[in-house]
Amino acid sequence: MKNKLITLLAVFVFAFSFVALVGCTTEAEVTGMPPLAPADHNDGRFDQGAVMCYSCHGNGPNGNPNDAEARMLPEDHYVDASYDSKEIFPARAQCNTCHLLTPSE
Ligand code: HEC
Ligand code: HEC
């Protein structure tokens, strides 16, 4: 009987640690790390604000992204979480609070 109890407890602890582990993984995926902007962005782009960033990375007249070589903005950066809004969600407007420049060598 005592043995059974110990086994049960061990199984419970094991199962619980697994749940904790899965919890961590999910959180990391949701939070994410903003990628650094490449060092070549240190040419005044950061002084001109989101409109400048948007002209290459945003959904514009030339397509999405407007500059074919730039990385597309994630859809969660847009109002209504939709590319079609063509407007940056206010909390994402200060690009450089999250996307720092890659330090130049
Ligand atoms: C003249 C066009 C242009 C402008 C303006 C521009 N970018 Fe970029 N950006 C690029 C290109 C091209 C790349 C390189 C493509 C790549 O490797 O992702 C890039 C890459 C990036 C990356 C890396 C993406 C990744 O997943 O590694 C970030 C972050 C970024 N830019 C942020 C910004 C921010 C913030 C601004 C405004 C301050 C900005 N960019 C303005 C063209 C531009
Ligand atoms: C509140 C923080 C925050 C702000 C502000 C923000 N971003 Fe991001 N950005 C992130 C995070 C986190 C990621 C990576 C995870 C994701 O996909 O959302 C990301 C991803 C990106 C990527 C890479 C997409 C890819 O596929 O690699 C680009 C480009 C980018 N952001 C540009 C911008 C620009 C331009 C602005 C300003 C208009 C901006 N971001 C504002 C947090 C932010």
C-alpha cells in the first residue's frame, strides 16, 4: 500500500513538471524577441520614425512589403491585426523602443 502511494506521488510530480515545462515553451513563443535592425539601418532611418520604416517594411502601393527586399512586418503590428488596415497599431508605432540597431563592428 505504501509503495503504491509513493508511485502515485511520483507519477503526479512527474506529470506536473511536464505541465510546467509546456507552459514555459508556450510563453516563449508568444512573447518572442524583436529582431535587431541591421547595422546598415544606422543611416538616419531611425530619426525619421515609423513612416520611414513603413515605406519599406509596410504594406504599400508596391506590395507587401513595399520594398521587396525588406522583411514583411508581422500582421500583429497592424491595426485590427490585419495587413489590410495599412495602419500601424499605436503600441507598435515607436519601432525603436523594441527594435534596436545591431551594434556596428
Ligand atoms: C530603404 C528600405 C528600408 C527602410 C526605410 C527600413 N528598412 Fe529595415 N530592412 C530593410 C531591408 C532590405 C532589410 C534586410 C532584409 C532582411 O534580412 O530582413 C531590413 C531588415 C530589418 C530588420 C530585420 C528583420 C529580421 O527579421 O531580421 C528589422 C528589425 C528592421 N529592418 C527594422 C526597421 C526599422 C525599425 C526601420 C525604421 C527605423 C527600418 N527597418 C527601415 C529595408 C529597410
Ligand atoms: C512592442 C514591441 C515592438 C514594436 C514597438 C515594434 N515591433 Fe516589430 N517585432 C516585435 C517582435 C517581438 C517581433 C518578433 C515576433 C513577432 O513576429 O511578432 C517583431 C518582428 C518584426 C519584424 C520581423 C518580421 C520577420 O518576419 O522576421 C520586423 C521587420 C519588424 N518587427 C519591424 C517593425 C517596425 C518597422 C516597427 C515600427 C512600425 C515595429 N516593428 C515595432 C516587437 C515590436
